[in-house]
Amino acid sequence: MFDKKFLTATFERAIKTFVQTFLALAGTDAAGWITVNQTASIKVAGSAALLSILTSFGSSSFGKTGPSLAGESTETELVVVPAPAKKAAAAKKKSN
């Protein structure tokens, strides 16, 4: 369950969550909507990343093999497309 692909997907989600949260806080501070210093932004973003990791581990027993409740899978899915059937060659008539 906690193979390399699962852990890679989990930490990728955590990094995305950290960056998104940090940039959201920095953006709202820059726009003047809220006032938050950089240290607080890092703490909140770190907390969000930690919650992302815990959620991924908690949801690992649901759905497929990925860290998502939505059925995301870390397995490579092989899709086999059958080749079109070949037509039999027409028999050549011998002219005598």
C-alpha cells in the first residue's frame, strides 16, 4: 500500500498544498485583504501540507491504490486496443 509511487504522489500533493497555501496568504496580504507576516504564512502552509499527508494516509484504504478518495490510482493502466481484422486476399482466377 505505501509503495514508492504512493509516497511520491502523497508528497507531491503536500508540496502543492504548501505552495498554494503560502501563495494564497501572501497574495491576500499583498492585496490588503488580511495582514499576515511571512512566518505565520509558512506555519499555516506547513500545517496544510501536514494535513494533506495525513489525509492521504487516511484515505489510502479507500478506492484504488492512490492517495485520493476520488479513486486515483498510482498503478499504470494498460489499455489494449485490438488491431483491425485483416481481410482475406481475393483468390486470383486462372485464365486458361
